[in-house]
Amino acid sequence: MGTAEDWVELLASDRESLDRTSTAERVADLLRQRVLEGGLAPGTRLSEESAGRALAVSRNTLREAFRLLVHERLLVHEFHRGVFVRVLSVDEVVDLYRVRRLLETGALRNSEEPAPERVADLGRAVDEGERAARDREWHEVGTANMRFHQAVASLAGSPRVDETMRQLLAELRLAFHVMPGLREFHEPYLENNRRIAELVGAGHRAEAANRLDEYLDAAETQLVAEYRRCPGGPHR
Amino acid sequence: MGTAEDWVELLASDRESLDRTSTAERVADLLRQRVLEGGLAPGTRLSEESAGRALAVSRNTLREAFRLLVHERLLVHEFHRGVFVRVLSVDEVVDLYRVRRLLETGALRNSEEPAPERVADLGRAVDEGERAARDREWHEVGTANMRFHQAVASLAGSPRVDETMRQLLAELRLAFHVMPGLREFHEPYLENNRRIAELVGAGHRAEAANRLDEYLDAAETQLVAEYRRCPGGPHR
DNA sequence: AACGAGTGAATTGTTGAACAATTCTGCTGT
DNA sequence: ACAGCAGAATTGTTCAACAATTCACTCGTT
């Protein structure tokens, strides 16, 4: 019976990649990527006509895609005015870190004995970050850092926490893009990440959580200070 | 300067109730209420034509509303098949409780010194629950219980946690409606809630968190056991 | 020159119809 | 009983139109 159940499981995971591809979702995927890469700067207005013409989709479909991204908090919708790439306020950045503390340290402190595969994910993210830092590829260092924290949250073993964390880190990128001169922002924390991963591997999760708490405080302070200097973007 | 700032604040909070009322959102509000009240049972299919005719809105507008509720996880969308009121699986119920543990006990353990107004909210929810129990109004007991846990989460002082918790409790109602004979489900926990509120009021948040943990374990066990008996609803 | 009112242009909100793509339904024949 | 097939029903998507609202600009007044 074991093999039969495995078939079902594999089948279910493939299903979505085959048939389920609505245009609105693909449009949303595109826009999301642009926003996260920084091609669409916070505050930018996305007019239905221009975007629709550029992507060759109807206004209705485009509006469905907009709704999706508004709900993900990457865009904001002002009635009768249009949709804009979201501009995070300082308060919102602070709140983002508040939730990170709750989720990430909670995942560490509450987890019984995390699946070894998840602990391995932690290590892989650290390795990748250090490799990228050696090569001076700061963008890669940033992504590896995000992956690390995603892996920390996933120690909770909850699909929903994973999803929330994904969205949360995506929003945080909105703040990163606004700021100049933060290429090497994540670099000093690489050593910290390794230490945290080691502590988790050794089963000292409470201690790892404490260290993570300190990291989050420091990163938040640094980010908020920088962000306050240019709340509307570096060019305003 | 204080009064001027207050004006701005009040203005901003009123703005949304005045102009911002898109049809799609109002439709979504209606549907959400129906789903949460149980009028639309989990598994029910919402055809675009019927719903559109009943609510007197166009298909496009209705589809926007559907997207909203799908993203809130109250509806599910199957490509080329339509939208259905979501049917929670047992795994998903378990995950819901996992996140509740993280959020609620985290809000208690991590909070420094919660705002006294929030602690008062806790007490009010308890009072209301006990009053409703005296009057044997079990539905009201349920709502008061939800309000209590919402108030617990809000001790974190994070708008985003509040929002997540709201959505999470809404989803949980999907599970409640499926189950028969659970009118008095929440009643035994009223005393627990009062004790937790007292502990928080006395500043013993860690102890309150422990008690809350036990409550969540017990409630989850009970709910899952009942839910397993009739995963597709009481009439299947 | 600064400022407010007002007018027209541009954009969004919403609808309805149309057609393509897919799924559902019921029939048929074996 | 069951596989296959045709037609009906439903969803996916686009287009065109109009109402409602905001934006941008001019104009006249001070």
C-alpha cells in the first residue's frame, strides 16, 4: 500500500504545474517578480492601460492580477486612483520585524525535535551565503540570507508559517530597494547565521533563539535608521 | 501641534468608510459573512451565473470578489471548475492550531508590558463569554471566545499579527460549522480564559502562556477527534 | 505673480455580450 | 456494467461601452 500512496502524492504535486495556469496568475507572477527585483520602484503607479497594453492582456484580467498582489501587500489600491507599488512606512518596517521575531524565534523555541532535513536546509543556506560573500556577489548574499531565515521559520513545521514568512520577506524587499548603499548590509551577519545553525544542529535551540533575537534587533535598528533618512526612496 | 496631529489621524481613519467602497469588496463582504455564519456550507459550489444573478453584479465583478475570498482561504478555486466553499482537511486544522500556539503564546511570552487597554479587552471578552453562558446562548459564547483569543494575540501589539489572527479564526469557523453537537464546545474553557486573563493582569505572562498551551492542546485534540469522524461534513 | 473656480481630458469602476477552452452530462453501443 | 462520444453547461478571456471620479489645465480675479 505504501507505493500506491506515494503515487497519489506525486500526482497531486504535479497537478498544479500542468493544468492550472490562469492568465491572471501568470500576470501576477510577472509583476511580482518585477516588484521584488526592484524594476518597479515603490510608489510607481501602474496604469491599467499601459500595463495591459505592455503585457497584452485585457483590463479585466489585469485587474484580477492587481487584486492578487494587493492582497499580498506588494501593491496598494486607491479607489478611483489606481494601483501603486507599495511604499512601506517606518512603522510597517518595525512591525515586519516584530512578526519576524515572533515567528522565527517561536519556531526555534517551540519546536520539539526538528526534522533533520530542515536542519540541513539551514546549513545549506549558510554555505551558500558564505560562498557568495567570497565572490563578492552581494545580491546573492541577500538571497541566501533570506533563504536562511526562511529555513529558520520552517523549523516550526507549519506550511502556513512558511507561507507567511515568504510573504513577509517579500515585503521586506520593498524596504531594501528603497535604500542606497546597502549592498553589504547582510555580510556582517553571515558569521551569526553560521553560529545559529551550529547551535540548532547541536540541539541548543533556546540559545540559538536568543542569538537570533539579538540579530533581529540589530538588523532592525540599522535598517530603520537608514530607512528613516529616505522614507520615500533615495531619489526624493 | 498635538491637536493638529490628532485631526490628521481621525481624518485618515474616516477616509476609508466614506469613499472607498468598490462593488467587488462589498460583494466579498457579503459572501464572507454568509460563509462564516454557515449559510454557505463547506464544499458548496458557487457558480458565477447563479451568484451573479442573485447579487445583481456582473461576472467580472463577481470574479474579483471571488479572488479576494480565495486569497483569504475561505474559498478555493479549481481551474475551469469553479469556486467552492473551502473544506478544511484534518491536517489543515492541525496546522491552524500550530500557528495559534505560536502566535498566542508568543504574544504572551514576548510582550514586555502590554498596554493596559489591551489587558482590559481580555477581561471584557471573558465577561461577555460568561454572561452569554449564563443565558445559554452558545453561539455568543463562541464569538466571545474568539474575541478572547483575538485579544490575546493583540498583546503582541502588532497590526499584522492582529490581521493574521482574524483570518486564522475565520478559517477555523469553517471547521466548526462542519461539526454537529458542538454548541457547548467552548463552555468548559470559560473558566480557563478567566484564569488566563487574571494571570496576565497580575503580570504573570509566562504562566498564562503555559496554561494557554494546555488549552490549545486540549481544544485541538477534541476538535480533531470530532472532525475526523465527519471530515466532509455531518451530512456525508 | 499667486490663487481658486471651473471646464475638459484621462483614468478607473462596472457592465454586458461574445467566443474559446474545458468540464460535465447523458446517451449509445457493445 | 462500462468505455467512448456528442452536446450542453460552465468557466476563461477579451472587447467595447458608459458612468463616476480624479487629474491637468486654463482663465479670471485679486
